[in-house]
Amino acid sequence: MSRRYCLTLDLKDDAKLIAEYKRYHENILAGDHESIKKAGIEDLEIYLRGTRMFMIMEVSENFSFAKKAEADRKNQKVQEWENLM
């Protein structure tokens, strides 16, 4: 049985920065996709309405935010992405 999480984030109200943020997300690295799937995230959607971002995640039974955070801390590619964002 999968679960769904819906998260929101308010971006800075800066059209140039938001456009840059969107461009980066058009070219997500393959390694980042791998870490998402490995964590038990089965599907991920991101929507933007003005400066509010919505992320909807479908996750497997074994998904844990704590485990995902720990794995991300140990993953060089994910850390590079996080620092960029």
C-alpha cells in the first residue's frame, strides 16, 4: 500500500530566480532520480502557482523522511544539487 505526502514551499518573490529554479528542474541529474527511487518514492510531481511550490509524493510502505535525509547526506550528487538549490 502506498502513501501520499503533499508538501508546500514558498519561494522568494523574484521572477528571475524562479525562472532559473525552473530551468534547473528541467534537467535533473540521473543520480538524483536514482536516489529518489531508492528511497521508496514511487512518483513525484511538482507544481508552481505564483511563488508557492507544491510537491506531491507517492511513496512505498518502507519510505521514511529520516532515512531519505540520512541517505541524502551521504550522497555527493544529492548534496551538490541541494547546495545549488
